[in-house]
Amino acid sequence: MINKPTFTLARTLAIAFIALSMISLLGASSFQIWLNFQAQQQVIVGQQQLIALGAANEVANFVEQVFNNFEMADKLGHPLAGESGQYRTWLQNLLGTQLALREVALLDEDGQEVARNSRMHIVNANELQNHANSEWFNQVKQGKRYLSPVYLDPILHEPLITIAVPLHNRLGDIVGAIKAEVKLKFMWDLVGALRVGEHGLAYVVDQEGNLIAAGDISRVLRGDNIRSLHDVTEFVNSQQGPDETGAALSVGINNTYILGTYVPLGTPNWAVMVELPLAEAYQPILWNVSSAVGAAVVMVIIAGIAGFYLSKRLAAPLFDLTQTATQIANGQLDLEVSPKGAAEIQQLGHAFNSMTSQLREFIQSLEERVLARTQRLETVATLGEQLNAILQIDDLLKVVVNEVRDKLGYYHVQIYLLNFEAQELMLAEATGEVGAIMKAAKQPILLADSTSLVAEACRLGEIIKIDNVQAVANWQVNPLLPETVAEIGVPIISAGQVVGVLEVLQNRLTGLDESDTNLLRSLANQIAVALTNARLFEQSRLAKEKAEVANVAKSEFLSSMSHELRTPLNGILGYAQILRRDKHLTTLQSDGLKIIQQSGEHLLTLINDILDLAKIEARKIELQANTLYLPIFLEGIVGMIKMRADQKGLMFSYQVPSQLPTTIEADEKRLRQILLNLLNNAVKFTEAGQVTFKVTSNAIDGVVNRYLIRFEVEDTGVGVAPEALENIFLPFEQVGESRKQSEGTGLGLAISQKLVQAMGSQLYLSSKLGHGSNFWFEVEFQAIIMNNQTIAHLPQNIIGYHGPRLKVLIVDDKEYNQLVLSNLLEPLGFEIVLANDGQEAIDKTKEVLPDIIFMDMIMPVMMGFEAVQIIRQSPNLKNITIFGSSASVFKEDREKVKLAGCNDFLAKPINEVELLSLLAIHLSLEWVYEGGETSFVEVEPLETKMTVEPAKLVPSQAELAILLGFVKRGSMSKVRQWVAKIKGQGNQYDAFVDEVQELSKQFDEQLILDLIEPYLEQQS
């Protein structure tokens, strides 16, 4: 009996086919599961990387923004460059630009902290540190940014970093640095807000593996180091980013298995770690596996019918799908899956395509946002530079609102300024026609208005934002701005105080986001700085105008006071001089007149002291150099002081070297004023002992006829206490007994110091209380080599002059002034004619044709200025010598007199010697002295700024006129050509042209004019 085979061919084939189908099905299913696993893993990793990348960009942008703010502060100006005010105010403004700044310090170029402001405490001066030897300061001095590793605050345990940037001056040189401590607490909120699936985590670590930000803040505060974690170890040990897959299966921060990835920031050298629990990460994959197993069971049942065919149909599209998914996961987001095969596979393909499209849109949106934000930041930076250049507040506000609206794309922008006294906000500027209408309405907003966003932002000093005004119950529609959807009010804070509000309105939902808030906060800070600068400029301008007005008023007052005080002294001193000529005076009368004259001269000295000090303070005093015969000058001073010393029973010693130059260029009046003040003080404050006056002279090497002369006054008087030495040269400061102090104004030493300084030197004092004082100063003088001609001083016994009798017209509205001049001149033989005002002077001049006119410049009916000009316009009268007379003795008053057409100026009170000197100069008189002697007196002009050597020859008037034209045009090259031409004509003019050539090398046009104009006057 033949047994039937247990397995027939059909069954075997069926079993084989079923087995083959099952193996194929299992293989295809396994392959599909593997592809799904890889694709899903890549998708998850891509999502994690996008999350990490977004967080990394936020962190990097934050740090970059801090750097940008500091570098912008460097460009806009800082105290080290001279562009700003106080250090602390400037640092306070800088500290307010970013809430994350905990402490800001300003360092000079030597690494010394100039100032430091902290949110934690008030920094005292003794806390300022020197960082010259620190590594970070050396890096900043090389022009680099500095960013420190993360460190924890020892008290609060919050993470901090230190950043620093160099500061430059306008030439680009590094003059210091800004150093700041930055809180990283904002990253806690950032990573805490990240959503990584349902149970995923995100955290930030530094290069050492320290946890610096996490959802669980306690771990950060403990200072956990998680370097042992796989992803953290890879980041710590590698300077490059993650590999292409960017994923790792490892143990996470909570000791659970996770799928993790990270994105390094680069600067700073941190990384954002993202992990997702495996159970959550692979949940979609497990679902696909379950589905695949169920499908496999079903397929086994029908495997005998179409197993092989179906397996082949399923495998091909899955393979294509897997390949495309892998490429997409590797970053080729422009690829798309071509769905084939079963509906489920096609659905999966469509899902992949949808996911890829969303990733592309997300990345593109992210790039566009970053680009837009960068452009807006650049716009704000540019606007900040523009604002700092505008110093008019109205122009500044107009530029702000229009530029912000146009360049940042807002619906409407306006600025309110706070009126502190009225506690209300007034619209200062707004955009468009609507803004003009609102501004013209002048409707203020009360600071206490609870319904106003602007008032609330001002009260709280915080940004107030409404994303949708329709959702606010008490918001009222502005009929002029009906499209308003979103609104934000940003306080403008200057020096810690709200001064106004920047209000921005938008006409679309989500039109104002967090980036707008940060941008407008930065802009408001820049507006505050610009407003401060504009207000300071306005205050400076007003102060300058007030100072100019005050200076004009002061000058007018001084001129008026000089005239009013000196005018009555003219009568007192004039008649004292006249009456003392009388030979029949009794001793009592002579002594009385002497006392009157001395008292008047003392009063005149006090007036001159006060006026001199005022002129010095107003910078209106100038030294007038003339020829000074030094030995005679010094002997005259010694004679006056020796008499006073003898009266007090003091010894007086006068020490002078034999090689002292005879004639020098100096301001005789001012030098005499200094020496008499020092010597009078020495006698006044010395009760016993002696006063020594010492003069020494040394030739200066390398300079012809140039001498350094030292004047020294030493006494054995009361001396000066050490504590009074610093104030001795201040106005109204006196030392010694009150009885001595009452003998003067306390202005002498102050004026003397100023005059010595004007001569290019300094007045010095060494003193010991109770043992005396020693004053000295040294001044350089130019010696003048004189010819054999002798110039005599006017004696006091002139009784007349040779020649025909001259007519003198005296014009003055004060009778006693007329009598003073009449009584001085009539005894000498002059014929006197009187006039009381300018009009009468013109009439008398035409009638009597005087040889000389003494014209008072300030008179009723017609001023002397007008009368002189009318006389000069008459051909028959224009050559009459006219002396302008006034009690106003400022330089500008003298210049006005000469510009009016006067030949010279005669100051009141009238000094007889000065009067006779002027007559001798302008009329070339030959005086007759008591006893029958005669002498032709040649006296230098009183106010020539440069005295010319008498032996010096000059070219012709025509040549001097050519030179004058070159100098007035400022052409020094033409001047030097003129010098060369004159030298070619012979050596007779060498002394003159050499001086012109030397001054042309110094480009000193004024001194050349001063040199040649006297010769033009002489030749004319």
C-alpha cells in the first residue's frame, strides 16, 4: 500500500508560496518599519533642531543687541570724548537701555573705572577698580569685543556674563571702555516657554557643561554641571556643530532615555540642548509598527492569492518614500514625495509633502523676520545718529514722528511732552494732516486720566501696549484715526524721570509684537538723549545771549561810570594844579592844595583800580608799548617811595645793576602801576626795618637786544599767613590789621597779577608771617638803541612858547571844565575862545579859525562826534588840529574819538604834563621856561603800539602804500616779494625791511600794519 504524501506539491507550493509570501511580507514590513523609524526620527530631530535654532537665535540676538547698544553709545558720544555731561548720568541712561544690564562701568584708557552704576546698590568712589592688568581689558584695548564665561552670582545664584567694548574719540582712537554685567535670567523664561512635544525639555549649557538656563530653575540655582550627559560631552569636546543627523539616543537630564540634539551659538560659546523622551518620540513609529503587524496577519491570510504581487507593490513606493524622506531630513527641503501605491502610502507621502512645505515656510518666515528686524534696527540706529545732529526741539520731534512712521511702517505716530507743573501731557508733534489738526487743538491729557494709555505709560514709566483696541471696554475711537487696531505708549525717560511718551498706532491685528516693543524702547531712549542735547543747546544759547547782553550792559555801565566819576575830578585836580602855580600862597594854602591834589589823585587811583579790574575781567585791557627810559623811570618811582619810607622811619634800599638797558619797549603806565603797588604795599605793611627794591637784568641768548628783567620788592613787614597765600591775589582780599586794610580797595595785587600775566609772566610771593614778604616777577623786554638826539621830559616851570599867539577853542558844556583848560593855557600865551555845545563850536570855528580845538565828545544840543565830522567836511576847516576830550577812558572810547576825526585823545581829569605833551607833539612848539631857557621838546605819541627807532630809514610813501595793500589782502608771499625788491635798491632800508620780513614769516598782519602806519602818517 502506497502512502499518500503528507504534503502534496500543491500544498508544498502553497506552503512554499505562503512561506515565501510571508517571508516577503515580513521582510517588506520590517523594511517599511525601519524606513518609517528613520524618517520619523529625522522629522523629530529636524523639529528639535528648529526649536533649538530659534532659541539659539534669540539668545545670540540678545547678546548682540547688548553689544550693539554699547557700540551705538560709543558712536553717539560719551563723556570720555567730550560729547556728554556727567559720567553717572550717562551710565544711568545706558543702564536703562536694557533691563538685563545689572551693572555698567565706564573705564578710561588706563583701565581705571571712572564711574560705575548698579541696579543692586549705590557704588561709592572707593569701590571703583583698576582693570589695567586684566586679560579682558587688554583684549578691549586692541579694539575687540569681550565676552566672559558664564558665572553665578554668589548670593542670588543667577547666571551672569561680563561683556566689554572699546570707546573711541572722534578720531577713532580708543580712549576707554564700557564694561557691564548682564543677567541671563531672561533665558529661564525663554527655555521655560519652549514646547518640545508634551514632555520634552530644552536647556542651555556653556562650554564647561554648566547648566545656565532650564525649565527647572532650582537646578540652575544649584549650579549643576551636566557634562556627563552624552550631548553635552559632544558639545564640550567639539568646536564644531552636531553631525548631519544631529540626533543621539542617550540618557537625558532626568536620567531617562531620550532622543536629544543641540545647536551651538558660536558667540557666546553656549549650546541649546533639546531632548524628547523615547516613548514620546517613537510613539508614532510604534503605531506604524502595530499597523504593519496587523496588516501582515491579514496579508498572510490572503498571501496565497496575491502575496508576492502585493509585497512588491508595497515595497517599491515605500522605498521611494523612505529615500525622499531621508533626503528631506538631511535638509533638502525643496524635494517632494510622489505618492504611489496604496492610499495609506499616498497619504503618508502627502503628509511628508505637507510637513516639508511647512518647514520651508517656517524657515523662510524666520529668515524674513530676522532680516526685517535687522533692517529696523539699522533704521533706528541711523535715526539715532540723525537725531543727535538736530538741536532744535521742534525740528527734532517732527523728524522723529515722520521717520518712525515712514521707515518702520506704522499707521500713526505722535509724541506727548509732560508739563511737570500742570501735571498734564501736551501733544508736541504728530504725523500727517491729522497730527496737525490734533496739535492745533491743544487739548492736554491729564496725568491722572485713568482711561488714557498715554497717561498710564507716563505715570508708571512702563510700556503700555494694546494688541486689539476693540477688546478694551473703555477705549474710545478717535474719529480722526478710525483705522486704529493696536496701540502702544512708550515712556521717554531722561535722567531717570519720564519727560514724555512716544505713542504708536497700527491699523492691523498683530501689528505690534515684542520686537516692536524692544525697538520702540530703544528709540525712546535715543529720543530722550536727543531731547536732552537739544534742551542743553537751547539753554547754552540763551545763556550765551544773556551773557552777551550782560557784557554789553556792563561795558555801557563802566563807560558811563568812568565818565561820571572822572568828570568832577577834572575840576578838582585841574584847579589844584592851577592854584599851586601861585607864588603868593601861604604855607597853609600850599599844604591844603597839596592835600586836595593828593586826595583827588588817590581817589582817581581807586577809580582806575576798579575800572582796570573790570576791564581785565571783560578782557578789554591791552598793553600799549612805548619807549621807556628805564633809569629815569625807576629813579622817579624810587623818589616817590623813598619819601614815604623816610616819613615812617624805614630804611629804603635801591639796588640796580650797571648793565641795565637804558631804553626799552614797555607799557610805562602799567609797569609803573605794578611797581608802585608793590612798593606802596611794602611800606604800608612794614612798621620797622627796611624795604628793598632790587632790579636785575640778563641778556637772552640768541635774541638781539632782548633782556629778561627781574623786579623784586622785599620788606620786613607783617608777612602773610600760609592759609592766606592762596587768596592774596584775589580781588578785595587784604592781609594785616584792619587799620591797614582800610587804606585801599584790596584790588592792587589782583590787578598787578593780571597785568603781569598780560606781559607774559607771573607775580610770585614768598612770605613768613611776622618776618616780611618778597614779591617778584620777570618780564622780557626789547631794548632800543637810540641815536645821540636827547629827548627831554617836560619840566614843571613852562611859562610860554616862541612864535605867534595861537587860538584855542575850548568846547565843553561844563563851565568848570572850560575854566580848567583856560586857566592852564591862558597863562602860557594862548588866546582862549569858549563854546558850550557842538553847534556853537562849528559857528565859533568858522568865525575865529582856531589853531587847535579841545572838543568834549558828550554834550547836549549837538554831540562832539557830530561837530568834529562837520568841521572835517569843510575844506577851510578840515586841517585844524582837534583833541577829543572825555572822562570815558576805555580803549573803545578812545578809538571812537579818533574815528570821529580827532587828531588825539585827552582824558579827564586833565593832566598838565599830558596836555603840554600833546601840544608839543601836534604843534611842534618851542617852550619858554622860567629863567629864560628854551627847548624844543620832542615827545613820543602816548598810544603808539610800537615805537620805531629814530635812526631807521623807510622806503617812499608810494612803496609803503603798495606794502599796505599786500598786507590788507593777507598776501604774505607778495609781502616777501616786496621785501626782496626793496633790498635790491640798497642797504639803507635793511633795518625796516628785515623787521617786515620777520613778521611776514610769523603771518602777523596786525603787527606789520602797526609798523608801517606811523610812517604813512608822518609822510602824509
